[in-house]
Amino acid sequence: MTKSMLASKNLPQPITRASEGQHWIRVLAAELALRLNTARESEPTLWPKTIVLHARQGMRTSFRRCVM
């Protein structure tokens, strides 16, 4: 049984424009969607319960959690 899925990116350059942030969120979402679809082949009722986004700016880390 799948307990968690992870998609992570360490970017070579900081994100400075909103469009760059949107691009990377789309990349991460596509990665998670692919993994979820693959996992559903063996567990068709699998559904995410929570998604968490962590962001680091220098030494400061923040996160947002969303219950689905």
C-alpha cells in the first residue's frame, strides 16, 4: 500500500518571477499525477488526502498544507 509520494526539485537559480514559480509547480504536479496514475493501476481507489508544498528562501523555510 502506498503511504506517501514525493516530488522534489532543487533549482539552480532562485525563482524571481511568478511565471517561473507557476512553471515549476506544473512540473511537480505532472510528476505527482504520473506517479498517482501508475499507483492506481494496482490500487484503483488510491486518492491523495493531503498535499504539502515546502519552499526555501535562503535559510528560511515555509510550507503550505492543503487537505484534499
